[in-house]
Amino acid sequence: MKTILILGAGLSASSMIRYLLERAEENNWYLKIVDKDIALVKRKIGKTKFAEALSFNALDAQERRPVIGHSDLVISMLPARFHVDVAKDCIDLRVNLITPSYISPEMRALDAQARHANIVIMNEIGVDPGIDHMSAMKIIHAIQSKGGIVESFKSFCGGLIAPESDNNPWHYKFTWNPRNVILAGQGGAAMFIDNGEYKYIPYNRLFDRLDKITIPNYGEFEGYPNRDSLSYRKTYGLDTIPTLYRGTLRRPNFCKGFHVFIELGMTDDTYRMTDSETLTPRSFLNAFLPYNTGISVEDKFKLFLREDRMYLYEQFESLGIFDKDESFGFPNATPAQLLEKLMVAHLSLQEGDKDMLVMYHEFVYSLNGSQHKITSSMINLGEDQTYTSMSNTVGLPVAIAAKMILNGDLKEKGVTLPIRKEVYEPILSELELYNIRFNEEEISL
């Protein structure tokens, strides 16, 4: 029997666990699943005889290593900062590892050691990163196989709310870690290349410089740039490409509204607010508005919005930002933490809600003196609040890769990501069985 050790059983692990359990008997697998909330694990595995919930501290090497040593594969769904420590254990114990996270410089530095240990450390195998890489490389390789030259590649992805559950003026609900949404774009300028020119967008302009995208049957979206698109030239083998841009999708007006919070300074996570536990949403907002006696907080906010942005007012009103009856009760909080608490209270998935994952690629390539444009889009709706689209699109690629490793179908060794044909083709093909498929259109320019 082959043992799979899963570190972390949060939301994005639900679909992965279900997939592996459904195939455990026929493949002779046994799952050991660790999470700080052992009751959560027990709910997810039910009464199966092919899995058990463990309660050790997965962040403690002394507790973690003996279990890794008795496993055939480790899947780390821990926060990304812990993956390198787990990878070092896996190298030492010669156990294969999968993570859905970006390859950090520290992880990449382990490549030679992983090869020497004859193991694979497969990273970036979720949705973004993951499905984005695989679906993009499929098209890039197809263009190159017929002699075409890729001149422009733009890629966007967004975790959003399904149309039937879209019932607030932000047209958004949190489908993954809210803190990451609140802090998105901080820590450095967004960098990309556009028609051969390097472009940099600082954080204070990030949500105001948007691409407009239309996806048939699903309408309008807006995209803001991710922090670093330039490194993907090497990842995709497009070192000389004139245009490469990666971004995040939102529905129209979300970004414009969030830009107001940035302008006010309410997304700052670098300092603590005095007496923050006493602040109400109204006094929290007022703390960032100019001092002006004799007018209400609402009127001060309208002055800050300006006439040309007054169409956004309803979005802020819907968050209860003018409420004065109840304080946050959050001592020693940063502005970003209070904003997160405010938005989560009003933009969380409710019973019966479904989420939606949207991915969009746009390629321009030249062939025999003419230009062509390919658009590729994927829309996936969640099943419910456990098997969300985010859980399916993150967890299923991980689970399929695990099957390939355990069955000997994935031969690659070292620190890697799913950009090779023998990896992405079977995964993308199987994902179509779960309605994770791309619709492609090509036109001549």
C-alpha cells in the first residue's frame, strides 16, 4: 500500500482529498492527513478505511520527519513559506513532494539535491499558478510546432462569484484567503513588457490602470496587473517576446472602488491604529478623511470621491462603512486588518452561494508573414461551499499529478513545474471531465 501524506486540509484541499479517496481502493493508497483542526479532517474523510486524521504539528520537523519517512508522497498545502523546510526533509528522506505554490528562489536552489535524491518536487500545480501554465504552454507549443512566433501573451485569472450568487454592488465575494485580497499588489511595482517597452505600475496606481475583457456568455471583466510578469518569459521560453502581461480579473467597478481604499490609506498593514478596538466602521473611515467640522462623514466621503466617482458610493454604503452602532472590537489592529474584517462581514459566501473561477489567455503570433490572434477562456462554477470552484481548480490538478507520480507516469525529477507536454496533456485532458475546459477562438489580424 502506498501512503500519501497531506499537510493541511483547508478549503482548497477538499476536492483533492475527495479525488484521492475515491481512487484509494483501486490504487492501493492510504491517506494520512494532518491539520491543526483535526475535526475538520475527520469530517472530510468520513468513515473511510483508506485515510486517517493526524494531530501532530506539521511545522515541527521533529514531529513531521518520521511520518514523511514512512510515506511515498507528500502533498504540502501549508502556507508557501513552509514548503522549503518540508522539501528539505523530503530530499533527505527521498520522498516525492507536490506543492501548489510558486517556486521561490530558495526552493529552486534545491533542484540539484532533489535530482541527486531521485525525487520530483512538483510546484505551481494548482490553478494560478498551475492550470494557467499548462493551458498556456499547450497553445504556445502548438504555435511553435507549426513555425509560428509568439509576439504577445496576456493572461488573466480571477476567483469570483457565480452569476446566480452575485447580489452585491461589488460583484465580488471572498472565495479564498481574504487577507491576500486586501494586501494584493503591495510589496513592489507591477512589472511587464508591452510592445518592447518595460512598464512599471506602482501600488498607488495599480487598481486604476485596467484592461477590459469580454468573455462570451459571461460579460465584462477588468484586469489589473500582477506584480511580476517579466519572470515568465523564461518560464514559458519566450525570452524575446515583445509583450507579456499577467493579471487578476474582477468584475467592473470592483477595482475602482478598491482604489479609493488605497487612496485613503485603509489598506496599509505597516502600523497599528490607536484604540482600534473602539473604532466603528464610521469612525474607521473618518480617521482617514480630512478634518472638517460641520459636515457629516457621508458628505466628507462624497467630497473625497469627487463627482466623477459618485457612481461608486453605493458600493461603500453596502459595506456598512457608515455604521456607528458597533465597534470592531479588534485591539492593536492595522488599517488593513480592520478593512478585511469589514469586507469579510459583507462579502462572504452565504449558504447556497457558488463561486466562479475565470481564466483568460490572449495570444498574438505571426506565421508566414501574417498575424493571428488566439483567445482561450475557461469558466468554472463551484458545486457548493465545500467543493468550490477554487477548491476544484486548485485541488484536482494536485491530485491528478499525485496519481501520475504514484503510478510512475511522471518521470521528471528535481524542482519543477507543469510546463512539459507529458505532464500538462494528461492533466488538462482529465480536468475536462470536471468541466474545467478551455474554449479557444482564432482569428487573422
